[in-house]
Amino acid sequence: MTDPTLTPPRVAIVASAVGVTLVVLGALVNASAAVLALAAFALAGAVARIVTPTARAFAVRRRAIDVTVLAVLGLALGFLGLTTPLG
């Protein structure tokens, strides 16, 4: 019987699909909404990196670096999405 938990390849495929969907959303619908969604996606990635056990995480850097970079990216995108008129 197969294990129903998400494996790293599945997580990578789902995360990539969500990222591409958000970029397409920005190109076709509303850039401001897409930027804010990308900010939320980056912040969710930071939270996921915090809560994922080290044994299950695909890690090439320290956890603190990953979380810091994702959090700063998410906050910067959120700020820019709220303050920049993108139309």
C-alpha cells in the first residue's frame, strides 16, 4: 500500500504549479492581486520551512536562512503590492 503523505517530488510539483498559476493570474487578470498572492505564497513557504521536520525537509541551507529569505521576500512583495499602483 502506498503512503498517502506528500513526498518531496509531489510538493515540488504542486508548489511549481501554484507559482505558475499566480504568474498567469497576474498576466491575465490583475497584477496587484497576483503580487499579493505571491507574497502570501512566500510567507506560507517560510511557515512550512519552520514546521517541517528536518528529516523530511529538502535542505541545502540552514533553516534560519531559508525562513529569513522567504519572510523578507513575502514582506517586500506584500508592501509593494499594497503601495504600488500596478493597474
